[in-house]
Amino acid sequence: MDNADFKRTYIYGESALGNLKKNQTPAYPRNYEIWYTYAAGFNRGLNKAINDILRSQGKISPQELDNIYNEHLSPSRLSDRVDEVGSQISKELRSIVREVEDYVSTAANYGNSLVGASKDLSKTEDRQVIRDIVAQLIAETKDVESQNRALSEQLAASQAQVLELRESLDTIRYESLTDDLTTLANRKHFDRSIENALAEASESGEPISLLMTDIDHFKQFNDTFGHQTGDQVLRLVALAVKQNVKGQDIPCRYGGEEFGVILPRTNLRQAVSVAESIRKAVMAKELIKRSTGENLGRITISIGASTYKPGDTPQSMIERADKCLYAAKRGGRNLVKAETDPDIEQSSSDVA
């Protein structure tokens, strides 16, 4: 863990302990997890649920925390949904198999009837017998046609149902990898993506770069104007990041007010150009407080950029980008710094 991660997690931990004491909540591990997650701000649904209760009651009970945990944090929550969808798909497939088996049985019987009728017709010239055989064949043919239509309708309905269930699975997967406040990829997605990107860069020899971005004076801004306005700032910055990256790039919410952007097939010079576009886009946006219409001014961000070197790990790339980020903070903020800049120091400062 680098110095920036240590400071960030320590702040979240202190906030979690403060909320445990303030609400007289037992310091069980999962209660601590709830308040830690609340402080980090990753789970928008959890934060909204807690804020709604605090606004109406001023305090939150252990039972209410249990309900929030089960709704927003329980490890079984997504797996339960996956199991439910999987069960529905299995049920639908079993129904299809039964329908097909019934149709195959009916088709086999019909084939046998045709063979039998052919033999009977070859043995008689009696018109009445022939008429009876033909009438029987017509009736059986209609039955087969009817079952064929029913099977076609069942298959069409099942296809639509399976497609809907597959979309549900896609939604669950999206939710598991997406930060619900900013709709950027979450930290889990970031960790997975940077490992894959580095492995591909190592094999292909193509460049890959990384941007680490932090909102300037965010804590002061959040404390002054409140968490809702702070959330608005995070969404504003996330939108600016989205609008200034390409389809191959992977913008993520890395932690709190910090964002990471993985840039495959991008060298350091190109990465700095992307970073400058993001920085300018953020600075160009005026923040208007929704509740009052008050103009709160402009937000700025600092950005650090690193690029892949043979033997790099995700952590080594992140550490170099973080050093550049803190150099941008020391340099006055609202800056982009790359690891080749001459003023990059080896240790990060306590600026925010």
C-alpha cells in the first residue's frame, strides 16, 4: 500500500469509527464495513438509504443498519440474483426439452402410421377402406400440424424469455463492476482491467499508460456544501472524464474523489494530451447547487501520468502515477504531471 492509499483508508476508518460512536452502534465488523463504505462514498444506494434515515430521525438503529447491509452490501446479494436467474433459465430449458421430446414422439408415431397406411393401401382396393385410411391420415396430419405450431410458438416464447434472462445477467454483471454514483467502472473493474492490460502490453509490446486523477480541495468543498453537492462534483468530473476518452480506454472511480484512467495502446505523450483534455473540460464546467441555484464556482483536478515499463506491475504503475499526481498538487494544483517531468519527487506530500 502506498502513502496515498494509507492516508485515504485511514481517513475512511476514522470516519467509520466516528459514526459508530455517534449512533451508538455496536462495533461489529459488518457495522464497521457499512460506515467505512459510507465514508468512501462508493455505494450510492447505501449512502442514500443512510442519509434518508438520518435526515428524518437524526440517528440510525442497529436493525436499520442490518436492513441496509442486507440490501446493499451482503456478499450473497448478487449471487442470489444470479442463482435466481440461472434457476429460471434452467426451468425454461427443461420446458423446451419436454416440448421437443413430445413432438419427436408424435412425429415418430406419425411416421409409423404412414408406413402402416402404405401397407394397408397396397393390400386393398376397397374404396371405403381406402377412404377410411385417408381420413385417418388426414386427422393425424392435422394433429401433427397443430403440435408443430404449438412447438413453434413455445420455442419463440422461450427464446424471448431466455433473451430477457440473459439481459438480466448482463445487468447484474454491469452492476457488479460499476460505481453507481458516477456510472464509471468501479475499483474491482479497475484492478481486473489493469492486470489484463499490462499482460497484453507485455505480450504485444504496445504501449499502455495510466492516469490518476484527484479533485482539488474536495474534502473542504464537501464539508462546506454537504455530501449531496459533493456527489454532484463527483458526477461532474466523471462526465468530463467519460467525454474525453476513447472507446478502448477504461475510466474508473478508484477511491473517494480519485479516478483512474487506463489507456491501452497509448504512449506517455498521448496520455498527457488526454489528461489535459480532461483537466480543461472539468475546469470549464461551472457547478450550480441544485437545491438553491447558487453558483459554486469551478472545480479543478490534478492528474499524474505514468507509462508501462518492462517488468511493471499494476502497483508500480499506480505508485508512479500517484507520485506525479502529488507533484501536481505541490505545483499548485489544476496541473498535469508526467513521470518524465524533472520535478517529480520520490515521496508524496500531505496535500489534498
